Amino acid sequence: MSEDLHDPPRVPQERPRGEWRGIVVRLGVAMIVLVGGYIGLAYYLGERVPSGTTVEGVDIGTLSEESASTVLDDKLADMATEPVVLELDGEETRLDPADAGLTLDFERTLSGVAGVSFDPRNMWAHLTGDGRDVDLATSVDRAALEAALTSAAEDLDRDPVQGSVVLSRGEVRVSPPEGGVSMEVSDTAEQIEQKWPQSTEMTVASAPVAADLSAERVDEFVGDYAEPALSDPIVIKVEDEDATATITPNQLSRLLSVEQVDAEGGPGLQLVLDDAGLSEIVDGALVDVEQSAQDASVRLGDNGRPVLVDAVVGAEVDEEAVLAGVRQILKVDQSAAAAGGDARESTSDESSATTGPGPEDAAQTGSPDDSVSMEGRTITVTTSEVKPEISDKQAAQWDVDSVMAEFRSEFPTGEENVDRTENIRVGLRYVNGSVVMPGASFSLADTLAPISPDRGYVEAGVIADGRLVKGIGGGLSQVSTTLLNTAWFSGVELNSFTPHSYYISRYPVGREATISVGAIDNVWSNDTRSPVVIQTFIEGNEIVMRFFGDRQYTVETRTGERRKITEPDTKTDDSEDCLTQGAVDGFSITVARDLIKAGDVVRTDEYTTTYQPSPGVTCTG
């Protein structure tokens, strides 16, 4: 064997330590470069939206977040302004998203879409365009949305149609109730918040709204009360008299009305009876049976003297008993009791019936008294005597045959005063025979009114603004002055009178009175214990007026001196309707009336009058 085979093995020689250090350094630098590049790329890509990313179909890949927001705002602006159409039961209305607090929130939409990530998968998605579809975020002001929906509900909600019953021409006409519907605002807001803006047409959440009165309650009322009420006539017979009053179904349908009310058992319908209308029909039919009582009174006899008029005893049917009987036939009171009592406060002119559990539970209330008997729909009543308030015995105590006072007032005659005299004659006709009972007042204006041609009045001279002009009823101031002086000397209470604005010489100074219906009246009161009867007539060229009655006082009159005298102007007038008048001074004067009883002055009444100067007028036309 050769020697070479037995050579010792070769031992590897170690690299120098410096060489290994160089390798490590180079590897480290390479790693630093790679890592730095990776990090730099991550930061670069982190400022961009991943390629292929879309929002509602809008591509925002590779854009910065700011640019992406701008693009979305531009591309999706219409979604933020398109009205939201709300539909409820066939009705539609629209919401403005801005007014309803609905906005697109791009900041929240892009939150987390871009950003630095060291995950190699995200890096790969950035580089390869493997983006995703990002949901569009929204911002909802819930308070504003619910406020807008509440307003929209006014257009969409449908109120229920309340059932009604109408009585007309003797028949019952029924309108059944219909339910309504209303928007559920909170649920609808939740629905919009979830679906907007991808969906802008929505059927709102809703809830049914029942009518106050159910169809069953309407049917109950019709069957138990309305139809029976109009089934047949109601007859009122007067016992021992050949007189009846028949209330037909047609009349009953006019006397009865139906109202909806709240009763103990819930909402119900109520019959309302027109008591006054019923009484009018009954009274009209029984006019020959019923007779009003007439008080003893007094009138002016044909001989010009007061004559007592005997009292008359009247007869009447018990109206309340008749009404109670009719109510019982119509089940008015029974039905009110069935509903737990009257559902509302009644008035004296109407009574009511309300639906309730049913007439089988009805209490018998409001039954007529013993003056009424009933059989079916026939009411038999008796009459009762009605005594007058003033009996013949009381009237016999009156003193109406004595003349309390008489006053005469001379009036101008001649052709130029024919119309004036006619007005005096007409006015006295209305005053003559007037009777003023104790405690009552006499108003001349009410007695003469209306001052119109159809009452017999004609045009004559009247005073207007201190001038004589033509006017309907001219001359009635002389009637007023005569009445004032008769009342003055009779000693009765003088309530009100107004002297003329300027003095007329034919009248007692300070003791005269004008009259203007609606503006100026002449009123006195009878403060005696007997009626006062007025007699008045024309005798020659004088008005004669007498008061018959029981005078309480002796009357004395005092007239003061004229003072503060003012001279008048003079004028000419060329108008066709001018009336000549003489100039009269203006002045003030006081008159007094002493009421004397048993020699003592019981009371003194003083009246001061200031007359304006009346211009003299010369007619030149």
C-alpha cells in the first residue's frame, strides 16, 4: 500500500474573524434597508385609500382621505337632498332630509379605511387593488327627525269617522263608524335611520285608531232608543174634554236630536228632547182647553172714566207632567239611568237619553205624577185651575176714580200747523187709556214708537241744531210737555225728562220736555198703591190730559228768575225748505216742586235748565 494512503487528514483553516464581521455588517445593512423600505412603503400607502375601495359605487381607491371625502361629497350630494317619500294608507308626503336632521357623514365613513398598517396582507391589498365596498355612514338628529315626522303625520294621519244617528222626517238615518290610522313616529324614525339614504320611499309604521263609538254601541242605541222613539205617534188627551194633541213621528224627529257624550260605560249616543218645542206643540193643540189667568185690572171706559175689569181664573195642563210622560215613552230618563246617570248637565229646555248597558237594566225615573195616566203611547192629563195674581177683591181697594191732576197745553193752529196738529192727535191716541200699575214706569218713547208714516205720523217742524226743519213726527214735543206737567202736578216720581235746547214761549219755562225715540225719553213711575189711568184728548186748540188714581201729595211749584241772559244772532236763509223763526234769548232758570203731605214738605225736587239763544231766521227764498 502506498504511503499516500496513510497521509494524515487535512484540517480546514478558519476564516479570519474580520471577514465574518464584514458579512454580518452587510447582512445587517441589507436588513435595515429592507425594513426601512417596508416601513416607508407602509407609511406611504397608509395615507391613501386602498385601491379598489368604493362607497355606494363611487371609487375612492388610491385617494387621500381628504380627497376621498371631497369626491364623495361631489358624487353623493344628490342622495343627501333627495326628498324622503312617506306613504301611509295611500296618502303620501315628503320630508326634506336637511329639515329632518338627516346628513351624510363622510368622516365616519372613511374612518379606518386609510391608515398606516404593517400587516403584509393590507400592504398586498394596497398594491394589488383588492379593495372593498365601504358602507356609507349617516348622522341623524333624532329630535329633529321626530319633530319633522310629527308634522308630516298631520298630512298622513286619517281621523276616524265617528258613527252618527240622525232623526229626520220620522226616520232614523245611521252612519256607521270608520276607523282611522296614525303614524307611529318613534318606529318610523327608527326605520328611516336604518334605511336612509339607500331607501327614500318608505311605508311608515302606523297604528289603527278606533272611532270613539263602536258600531255595536251605535246599533244598540238605534235598536233600543232611536227606532222605538219614532215608532208611533204620541197622543196627549185631556180628561173630560174633547181635546187631544197628537205628536207625529215626523214631529218627534224634529223635537229629538242625537249627541255623542261620555257616560260611565264609555262613549255613547244620547237623545236630546226639545222640551220647549214639545210644549209649543201641545199648547197649540190644546189652546181651547188651556186659558191664561187674567188679573183684575182697570181701563178707560166709554164715558172717559176708569172702569174696573174683573179677574179671570185660568186653566192649564200640567206641563211638567206631560213632559215626564213623553220622556218615559221615549225612554229618555230610563236610558240615562242605564248609562250610569245623565252624561251631561241638562237645561230647562231639553232632556236627554244616553246609550248604556241596555234598557233591560233601566231604572224607572222621571215618571209623571198623579195628574197623568198612561197607556201605551197615550197620555191622559187633567187640567188645573190657575188663579190670577190680582183678584177682584184686591182691585176693589184701588182708588182709580179720583183725578190726580189735569193739565192743558195750548197749541198753534192755522193752515201752516195742520201737519203738526195731526202728529199731536196721533200721539195722544197712543197715550190715551194707558194704565200704569203700582211700581211700574211709563215711557213716552216706547208708547209713541215707532215714529213712522205707517203709524200715522207725518212731516212737520222739528228742532235740529237750534233750527226749525221738517221732520217726521214734528209736534210730539207738545205731547211730551203735557205729559210732564200732568205727572208733575200728580206728584208721581219723575224719572227723566229733557227740556228743549232753546225756550219755546208756549211751554211753561223749565217745565217742558222734548222727545226723540232712541235718544231722549220722558219717563215717570207710579209710586202709589193704585193704578194710574191716563185720559187725554184735544179740546179746541188745547191738549187736555188727566191722570186718574190715588194722589199721595199736594204739589206746589216755585219758578226762579231768569239769569245769565244771552242775546241771539239773526240770519237770513234763501233755501226752499227754510222755516221762519223769531229770535229768542238764552238764559238759565231753576224750577222746584214741593211734595206736601199733611201740611209738611216731604220732598223737594229742583231742576235747572240752561236754554241756548235761538237765532232769528228770515226766509228770503
